[in-house]
Amino acid sequence: MTSWIVKAEGLLASLLLAIIVLLVFAAGIMRWFGHPLVWSVDLAQLLFVWVSFIGADLALRKRAHIGIDYLVKRLPGQFRAALDLALGAVVLGFLLTMAVMGYRLTMLNLERQFGDSGISYGFVTAAVPIGCLLLAITLAGQMLRTAATLRSRPQPVFAPASTSVHAEELVP
Amino acid sequence: MTLLAVTFFLLMSLGVPIAFAIGIAGFSFFATNEIMPLSIGVQQVATASQSFPLLAVPFFVLAGHMMNRTGITSRLIACSSVLVSWMSGGLAQVCIVLSTLMGGVSGSAVADAAMEARILGPSLIARGYSRGFTSATIAVGSLITATIPPSLGLILYGFVGNVSVGRLFLAGVIPGLLMMAGLMLTVWLIARRRGYRAEMTERPTMRAVWRAVADAKWALLFPLALLLAIRGGLFTPSEVGAFAVIYAAVVGFLLHKELTWASVMEALFEAVVDTGLIMLIILFSGMVGYAIIFEQAPQSIAEAMTGLTREPILVVALILIFLFIAGLFIESTVLVLLLTPIFLPIVTPLGVDPVHFGILMMTIVTLGSMTPPVGVAMYTVCSLLDCPVEEYVVESVPFVFTILVLVAILTLWPGLVLFLPNALM
């Protein structure tokens, strides 16, 4: 079930990224020929915020977001897992508040136009509540798994960046 | 502002992913401020994504992942090996030159360091180079990749500081090459003393060099095409980023014939995840950026600094020292996002060129990911090569020292940085 969602998310975001590349490439080429496409860059910007949030969610699923485990890796496993659960609850509260506030803002922004494209700015703003909600769901799932194994095999919620092979290609 | 800073450092030191730590810190400012409604904070997150130059980030990340699958990397390794493996410390020299050549197609130091640690690292250790020396050469050498255009760090700096990315790219060329020369000299001196031998006894023939260069021509031509496209003013850096992706596809499918649809999909997926990692930090830092401006932090810090000295070089030196120390503990993307809006308005009125300052700042800040206690490039290389961090720290001293000397030289002679952008743009 979850792997099916991951695949769908990955495919959707990959497709969006490919479209963004083609949109910006086309805009460059067309301007070169003297026929600028104004809407294509606007559309690319709009899709970009969605790619960013879906990508962030995929990264969270792989526990690839960089954190500093310099201090906490010295803690005993069970203590660290418990600490992570407490911190995770704070992050969860933050993400859910952002989702609610973002929803209200989107409703306010529906009228506002995005660039000259005639697309509602609400499509940009909507990425914030939906993105935060996706992140919250993923995080909640990871916290549940940690909580379930807290006594037998304590696992931190936020995996250390240094042991994750995926954490490497991220920083400029 | 105090609450914001305390929240950020507390959460970060407890191991919360940086993106969330920065988001909650910014959120705390809006939640406790009576004038600022919370919805402005949410709005800032959405607004942060609506910058055209920022689109260059996913493009160059994707181009990098695709280039790796087009056979460009293996050709560049062959090329660097022919060029420098006859020198003392031959294989280590290959690492440095490869970082430079990779710099022209990739914008990320950590990606380059990881690739070299996987592909070249084991053979260096097998030839008797110490683990620490190997790791330090690869990790600090990858700083060249981050300096030679395209560079993700410079794109971010240009985005936050509103500085021309084209000029920044051109400005990175000479410092990148000087870095290569400096690090090669360092490797040569250490290799001579320890007896790390050359790989080949004789210098390569012109024909061998020519054959290797011709084989890698599509990779070597790329940075030139990139600079030409931006310099001509016809295309913006973001559009050039999109071209880079198409270029990689053309080279991979048609010229090298090594790219497959499956590997394009892999590259897209990896690029999406990397983009998510970088962008979540950028999006959530939108709130903190707003708070910094609202609280007039740049003005108060500027007053404190200019109370000490008004000499531009000294102010820049003070900032660089501060950045070096901050870079030991804080990840480079975060430093660029948060400190550029504070420091750039301080140095610009003193007559420091934003492009010059950008190169200095990026070099010092990126060096932070090669130094302990917090350094992503360092941990990546050390964990891939199974090198104890203590050993790395000792062996990296001469390399870090070389970089610091180079930064001092670049600070004193802005012409080295500004010559190319002023002459060409």
C-alpha cells in the first residue's frame, strides 16, 4: 500500500519536473526566435512549488532530511527514540497548524491572479497546506512505528544524515 | 528574535531535521508577534518558491544526475588520469583534477565528493595512501566543484542577495582554477615527503592526451557552452539550467549512446528528492527571512560592526572569520539563506562588490561542510571510506590551510575574482 503511494508520488513529481524543464526550455527557445511565451514560465513556477513539496515528502519517507546528530547519537537508543517522539510531536503540531492556516490563506487567494496567466494564485498557495499535510502524514506514520518498537528495538524517528546514503547529493 | 534564535539552535542540536527547525523557529516569531498575523508567515512560504532564478536549482541537480548516467563521469576520470597521474601523488592529483573537471558539469560539492569516494577512494587506499589523506583530498577537493560554474551555492546566493547569477558564475572560474593549483601543490608537497609515488613513470604523449581529451569533449565543452550562453545575455541562468538537462539528454542518447529511459527516470526521481531536500529548507526559511528584515537585524549588526571599523577589508575579514566559525556548526545552505540578507547590506555601502563578496562567502561557507564537528561532505566521504573522523581532521589541516590562504589572497586582490565578469559582462 505505502510503496504504491511512494511510486505514484515519485512518478507524479518526476513528470512535473520533466514538464517544468520543457516549459522553461521552450520559453528560452521561443524568445530566441522572437515569440516569447509568457505563460510557460508562470506555469513552471506554479508546478515548481508542488515538485518541491512532493519531493520533500519523498525525502522524508527515505528519512533523508539533513539533521545534526552530533549530540543525540551519544544518547542511549531508547532515550533518543523517546526524545525524537517528543520532538516529532512538536514538528507534527507545526505542520498541522501550517496546513490549517494555509487552507484559510488559499481560500483568500482564490481571487488573486497569478502573473498574467489567468491562473488563480490559490494553486500556488494550496501547495503549502497540502504539502504540510503530506509531510505530517508521513511523519505520523514514522512516529507510530517508533512508538510500537520503543521497548523492543528503539529506532530514532529522524534518522541520522551521515549513515544514510541518500543524504549525500543534497548540499551545494 | 531571541526566541527565534533559541528555538532554532535548540531544535537543531537535538537532531530535528534542519528544514523543520528553521520552520518552527520562523513560526515562533509570527505566533508571538502581536502585529504580524500568522497568515503572513504562511504567505512567505509560498512566496519563497516564486523566484525564477531558483528554478535553476532543480535543473542543475537533474542535469548532474543525468550526466552521471551518460558516461561523462568515466570519460572525465580517464581524462584526468592521463593528464596528471605521472606526478608525485599521482592518484591524489587525479582526484583534484577530476573535481575541477566535474565542476564544469555538476554544481554540488557533496555529490562530487561522494562519487570520488566511491570510485577513486578505494584504489588510493589500496596503493598505500593513508585513509585520512585520501578522505581529506577528496572532501576538500570537492570545494573546487562547488566553485567552478555551475554552482548551486552561487545560485542560492544570487537568489537571496539579488545578485546576477551570470556574473557570479564567471567570477567562480579563476578562484576555482587557483584552488585546483593550490591543492595540487599541497598534494605534491605531502606526496614527496611521504613517498606517495606517481602512477606512471613517464609523461603522457601528446597523442594520449589528445585522445583522452577528444573522448571527453562533450563534458569539457559543456561549461564553455554554459558560460557563453549566459554571457551572451540571450538566456537566463534558469533557462541555461533547462538547456543543461537537454544537453545531457542529447549527449547521453545520441552521442555517447549510454543513456536509457530507465536511467532518465532514476535521475528524475533522485532530482525530485534532492530538490525536495533543498527546497523545504528554502521554503520554510522564508518566514525567518521576513522576521530578520522586520526586526531590522542587518541594521543593528551593521551598526555594531561599523562601530568597530569602517575599513572595508577589515569588515569583510571579520565577517569571513565569523562565517568560518558558524560554518563549523551550521549547514551551508542555511548560512547562505539566513546570513546573506544580513551581511550583504553591510558590505555593499562600504564599496565591496557583491559578486566578490559572494565568492568569498560561498567558499568559506562551503568549506564548513568539509570541517568537523558538522560537515556533510566530511561525513559522507569518511563513512564511505571507513575513515575515523580524528584521522581525517589531522590530515585535512594542510588542505584547509591552503583554502584559507587562497581566500585571504582573493580578499586582498578583488581583481582575481572580478576580472572575468568585468571583462566579459
